[in-house]
Amino acid sequence: MNGNRLMQQLNAIFSIFMALFYLGVGCFFIFFSDRSYLDKPVRVIMGSAFLLYGIYRAYNAFTKIAGAFFGNNKQD
């Protein structure tokens, strides 16, 4: 296994953790942050933005994982 492929795999794993982080923050803002100093509409807008960005990051992370772990990376 060469170093470039290893870095791609580590980057893919880090990407999925970041996607889960954004999804978690979005859920926290929408559902669990009742005692916050932010108003409810602001929390819902921010939470929705975090959820949408988390979904986008998760899709990109899964395509990276598919390429890094299951792709056929033969170097000439």
C-alpha cells in the first residue's frame, strides 16, 4: 500500500466523522437546544443549514470511501 492511497483513506474516514458532526450539530440546534439564547426560528434555520451541509458532506465522504477503499487504484 503506497502512502498516497493511505492518505486518501484517512481523509475519507475524517470526512465521514465531520459529516456526522455536522448532522449532530444540526439535530442539536433543531431538537435539543431549548434553553439557548437564540430564538427558535434562528435555531431552525441554522440547524437546517447544518443538516443540509452534513448530508452533502456525507454523500461526498461515501464517494471518497468507495474510491479509496474499494476502487481499483493500480499505478503504472
